[in-house]
Amino acid sequence: MRLWGIHQWEKMQPPLEIAAASGDVEAMYYLGEANRLLSRGLSQAALDWYYQAAQHGEPYAMLRLFDGGACELGDVCPENGDDWPQAALELTLPKAEAGDPEAMSVLYDTYFYVEEPDEEKAMEWLLRAAEAGHVESMNLLGNIARNDEESYANETERLDAAEPWFRQAAEAGYAPAMNNLASVLNHLDQPEEAWEWITKASEAGHINGRGWLAACNIEPDGEGMDLCRAASNPYPAKGWAILRAMNEEVPGTSSERLLRVYGESVTPEQREEGERMMDEWLNLEPPLSYFPEKFGP
């Protein structure tokens, strides 16, 4: 799952295959996700893993099978019919009604998939999941409020509505909500608390939070760097050390781009000092992650 968090979809498969062979249903589902993302669609390998997970009661696997037209196109259907979303609903609803917050959150997605989508019921279950302590649902409610141009007159109203949900999830330790709360507070002109939360996001392993920590140490007065307003005195060598450690731990286009963007702002002496400091920022716990959603794009 550490590899899932940094989009290493090939490398994550061998250990997950061991878990799946032992009956781990989540491992089956994530193997489906890895193969789907690698092939940019429902490949045969992805379908096989989703079907295994669905047979063991994984509702999101059922929705993925529906997305890929598995029943219609490949005759991979539920045991008692041809409607994967309905099968997911029938499986999940009793668990949600019994008080399972995870099942409540799944119903939010499921009610958009059934034959007659019901947004009101979807939102009702999302709210119940958040009230039951499900941090991902709190964060999602914050995102929905932040983007709801129909219910709120302006951006400030949207941010004010989103802030309590992000704060609740952030205070419960959910790193993506810490990152989102920092952004909202920054736009609400609360720079000190915004910086406090982006620092906490970094400490919780959020890649965006760690990137801001690096950038604000290197170039705090650059264009679009408002989030750095309350940062402590810049220390470019520290920023370079963070970027180098990020690129070592999570190699790829994102970290390489940051090194290119900020490379010219760091002197050779600062780079040299940063190289000596890099180990202080490498492989911290918890590990760096993009925190991808279980049922994401």
C-alpha cells in the first residue's frame, strides 16, 4: 500500500498477489486498480481481479465491473442477475444501516450508479458517514462545499462552508484534509494557521505538504507563493535537501520537475549543504504519499 500511495502500480503487484492468494479481498481489488490504471481501462487482468474481489463482497469492485461493461460485453455478471450496482447496493445497505461508516461512504458512490440515481440519498449517506467519524467522507464534503457554485454566492462563502469539514478530518489525523485546510485558510487570509496545517500535512507524509515546505525554504517570495507568508526564515539548503529526499523516495516527473523549477534558485554551496542534510528527510515515517482515493478516477 506504500507503493499504491506513490503510484508505483507495477511494483505493488507482487506482494499484493501473495496477499490475494491468501484470500485478502482488498488486495484483489487493488490489483484490479493497478492493472486498470496501467492499461488505462478495464484490461482482462483488471477484470479478473475485480471479479474475484466482487465474488468476495467488495462493492467498489462491482462498480468498476459496471464501469467497464463487464456484464454486458463480457458476460461477467452477478450470480443473481445482470446489475452490478444493484448487487453492490444490496450488499452494502444492510451494513450501513447497522452503523458501519465505511459502508455508509460506499453508498454515496453506489447511489449514483443504480438504475435510478438518487443524489439526495447519496448525500444523506455521505453525511451520515462523516458524522460517524469517516474522515474520507468529511474531506469529500469539504471538497463538495468548496466547489458548490450553486449553493453559495461567492468563493468566500464556499470556503467558509468547506473549512469545518476539512478541519474535522484534519484534526482526526487525515493528511489530505490537512492539505486542503491549509489551502482554504490561506485563501481566507489566515496565513499563520495555513502554514501550521501545511507543515502538519508534510509531517503526516503528504507529498504536496512536503513540497511546500521545500519551496518556502527556497523561494518564499515567488509568484503564487502566498502559502509561504507565515513561514519561518528561508533556508535554501534545507529546501534543497527536502527536494532531493523527495526525488529519492518518490522518483518521477513530479519530483524531477520541482528540482528543475527550483534548481536555479539554489547556489552550488547551498546544494552541497543540502546534499549533506538530505538523509534527515529521507524515508521518514509515515512515508510520503499522494493519498489516492480507494475509488478514484
